[in-house]
Amino acid sequence: MTVKTVGGFDSHILRTIKEQLAIMKNKIVTQNAPKATGPFSQGIITDNLVFIGGQIYLTPEGKLLEGTVEEKTHQVMKNLKAI
């Protein structure tokens, strides 16, 4: 019997690991922060980790905030808090 390997690992084991990881992660979606674009999400929760997509000084409506660096930084922090 021939076992297909990927990087030295049995491909069945890798598929099982990928399936488990897909089950354990939850997508974050909120209207209180800018929408994610393209294939991205606002964030992902998995186990005890939170991964947040790149945030810039967009308002929740998707418009770039005009203002000082402090105001823009405050908007980024509000986006992070909302996620």
C-alpha cells in the first residue's frame, strides 16, 4: 500500500488537522467596524487567540476619516475595540 505524503506527513493526517482547524475557528462580523474587503474577514477567533484584519482609519461606513494623526489613531482603536 502506498501512502501519499506531504512534507513527510501522511496526507490523511494533514486533511484531518485542516478539518479540525476549520471547525475550531469562528469568523467575527460586526457592523460597528469597517467591512472586510475581498477574501478577508474582520477577524477570526480560534481557541484563545484573536486574529484581526488590518485596520486603518476607516469609519464603520467605510469612509476615510479626515483629521489629525491622533483622531485617525483613535478611529483605528475604535475599530479594534468594535471587533
